[in-house]
Amino acid sequence: MVAKRDTSAAWTRTGFVDRYGPWALVAGASEGLGAAYARALAARGLDLVLVARRREALEECGAALERDHGVRVRCLDGDLGDRRFLEELLETCASLDVGLLVYNAAHAPVGPFTSARLDDLLRVAAVNVRGPVSLVHGLLPGLVARGRGGVILMTSLAGNQGSPYISTYAASKAFIRVFAEGLWYELKDEGVDILACQAGAVRTPGYSGASEGKDAPGTLDPEQVVAQALAALGRKPVVVPGRLNKVAAALMIRLLPRRRAIAIMAGNTEVLAAPQAAPAAASPTASPAADRPRHKDAP
Ligand SMILES: NC(=O)c1ccc[n+]([C@@H]2O[C@H](COP(=O)([O-])OP(=O)(O)OC[C@H]3O[C@@H](n4cnc5c(N)ncnc54)[C@H](OP(=O)(O)O)[C@@H]3O)[C@@H](O)[C@H]2O)c1
């Protein structure tokens, strides 16, 4: 039976667990936005499977959630770009009643395309595309069978137009938005809520480090992004958190000629590609420029 959607302004804790619980999987949960999702979901009473590569950071995060919210937490360390790890993850989830997937992890190499290593660029496809498609494919049949559940896919305003020097990352984020919109339509009468959360700049540890503490206009805290995503879940296919980001997105997509939008992105992202750049603060528009992908796996 398809569960009825709650149309009230906010979920009760029990209502949220009934619709999206008892377990949620947060892929990319050891810090930043993923850790904020984990805290928000634990506060709403969901048990959590937390995934990231750094075991210690995950366990620290998980222990705090168990202590503060009395929920159960399982920590699984591994690389979401690794096909075998995705299979292991789905096997673990098969023994749990997972009602919500949040795919937050991303790989984001920065720099001229021609200077990048092919294996690094293909890793963007593995982490940002194969990872979410595999987990959604593995988990959706269970959600549809129950007639309730949700999927939140993190994406970026960088995916709204060509974004030079982060072309592959931005293209993967465009994929996620379009993927989520299609799924949203397919599943809207099945009781399963699909949402793409299209963020501008977010004050995650990596973003703050790269911007040297200077925020771009419209920068949000992870908690603000998560609160707006959870409020939008079940109400629409795509959410752009933050008023300024919404305006910037409308400007870039609807008002400016595409060529101009790409040039604006280039004006911001070329400083990202430059050594010792202070990227986000240089942004004339709030969000697209402010998206600050991180390249953790650089040689
Ligand atoms: N921050 C921003 O300004 C911004 C703006 C727009 C969109 N976004 C989107 O928001 C999401 C989160 O961004 P973020 O800034 O919080 O940080 P992030 O660098 O994307 O990391 C997020 C989490 O993912 C984990 N992770 C990364 N790669 C992984 C992999 N291959 N396997 C397993 N876990 C992995 C990281 O932990 P480990 O290192 O322990 O693995 C971390 O816990 C991304 O999808 C990004 O595209 C962010």
C-alpha cells in the first residue's frame, strides 16, 4: 500500500520515521554536509548506516549520534568509487529496513581538462554517477514494495551550465539533477520521494579551507542546506537552498544567454584552478561560482 504523503508544514518524529525509517543510508557522512544530514536524521529518530573512507571520523560521528539521539548506527568505511564496495554496501542494507538514501559524496578534480589524468576524471563518473545510480537501483525496489521512502541526491549549481576547470564534476552534477527529475516523475505515485538538492556554496571544512575563510555571497551552513532539503523532500523534485542561490540559479538558467552564463562561471572557476587561489570570495554571483569542489585524491 502506498503511504499517504504528509502535507503539514513539518513532520512529527514518528511521522518521519514511519515514512523514511527505520534506517537511512548516508553515503559520504564523515564531515560537512553528510555529517549534518546524519545529525538531522538522527534527531528525527532514524537509525543510520554511515559511509565514508575515514573509519575513525565516521565512528566519532556515529558515537555522538548514538549518545545524543539514542539511535542505532552502523559505520561502513570504503570507497564509493569502488564497484565491489557498492555491492557490499547493498548486501549490508539488504538485512536492514532502509527507507531513505542520502547520496552526498562527490569527487571533484579542479584544473584544466587537458592537464588532468584520465583515471582521475573517470573517478568522477565512478563516485558521482555510478555510485548513486547503483545505490538507487539497489534500494528502490524495496522502497517501492513498501510504498514509502525517499532518496536525496546532492548536486550543485555548477551543474546548470558548463563550468570550466571543473567540467567533469559539473557535468556529473547535471546528470544527477536530470536523473532525479526523471525518477521523481516515475515514482511520484509510488510513495517514494526523490529530491535533488542543488547547493551553492556551503561552509564545509573543505570549502572553508579553500576560500581561506572568506565566504562567497549566499554561502550557507550545512545545517541550513539540510533543513531546506528535508523540508522539500516529498514536495518537489529539486530544491535550491538559500534565497540568493535561487536568484543566481534563475539568472544563470533563464535570463542570461548560455554563452554568458558559462563565461561567468569561468570567471570564478579559473581562480579555483590557479595555484593558491581564493576562489569563492571572488564570485560576482552568489552560488555557481561559490561551489567549491575539492580534490582530495590528487597525487
Ligand atoms: N561544499 C560546497 O560548497 C558544495 C557546493 C555545492 C554542492 N556540494 C555538494 O555537496 C556534497 C557534499 O560536499 P562537501 O563539501 O560536504 O564535501 P565532500 O568533499 O564532497 O565530502 C563529503 C563526504 O563524502 C565522503 N567521501 C568523498 N569521497 C568519497 C568516496 N570516494 N567514498 C566514500 N566517501 C567519500 C567524505 O569522507 P571521506 O573523506 O572520509 O571519504 C565526506 O564525508 C557533494 O555532492 C558536493 O558536490 C557542495
